Amino acid sequence: MENPTNWPETITLEGYPFHCELIEERASEDCGCPEELWIMGSLEVTLHLEEDGQGHVIADAGDWEGDLFTECSGIEDLRTHAADWINTFPLEE
């Protein structure tokens, strides 16, 4: 089916028991590194990829925020690390 809005295709992650949808891709205002904003379950999740291959995942639930620092091979790998980490949380849709 044709996309009448000409919006980009939605990027999602499959295989998780919660909804994962990419909201925004951007460069960090602080350092220029690639960042992505996702909705994973009921959390707003920011992925930050450093030049040296370090990944930083920030999960924000409104009244709680958590961080994960991880080695990754790229943004796709960081997405998987983030979703795997979020999958350990007791989430409600």
C-alpha cells in the first residue's frame, strides 16, 4: 500500500513482549554523537552511541530514571542491548 503522507517508515524492534518504536534520530546537543529516542513499553528510552563504541541507554519512566552503559558494535547492537535491558523490568503496557 502506498504511503499517502510520505512519512518515513516506522522502525520497530520485533521479538519483545512490549511495544518498541523509534521516535527520533538526532545528534546529541552536547557532543554531536548519534542518539535515538525510543518508546519501549511505557518508557521513554534514549540511546547514545559514543565514538569509541560505548553505548549509553537512559530509561525514563517519569518518576524514575535508570542508566545502562554497554559496549556495542553500532546503533543496531545498542538497540538490542537496550531492549534486552528493558525486558528485565516489570512493565505494564
